[in-house]
Amino acid sequence: MKARIFKPAKNAMQSGRGNSGQWLLEYELETARRPEPLMGWTASGDTLNSVRMKFDSKEAAIAFAENKGLDFVVNDEHLRKTTPRTYLDNFKYRPFEEEK
């Protein structure tokens, strides 16, 4: 079985970074998804596609995958680039070339 370990991006409904420190382990799809003939819903042959396990650290997720003998891929987290600004910076004079 293949698995993917990653740190998810924050939800669009979140304004802060709370509860964003967890790492997830998801199983890759073994069978393709297809529409169900009766209702037309999207279905899959395996049930592991709905399993998402949360871990407090990347090392814990890797240790779990190695212990269970899973083939896994680790996607590193994307670091957020921030420039510290104050309220005063909204009103500072900046020459035209610097505004880009």
C-alpha cells in the first residue's frame, strides 16, 4: 500500500494558524473512482481512501508508516513568508519604485 504524509494547508475559514501543527497520513487510491450505476455517486472499490490519520509530528507519522511496512512519500510543509508590518506602515510615504 502507498501512503502520503503531509502537513495540510489551513482551511479557507481559518484566519489564524491554530490547529495547523498536525501531520496527516492518507492512503493513495488503489482503484479508480467511478460513478455508481444506481445513484450516480462517485464510488471506489477500496475503503482506505476515507482514512486520514493525524500525528503531532512528521517523525511520528514516518515511524508509524515504517512500522506497518507502508510505502510512503513525505511532502514537506510550505513555509509561510511574512513581512512584519505595523499599522503605521499603511500611511508611510514610499517612492513610486518601492511600491511594487
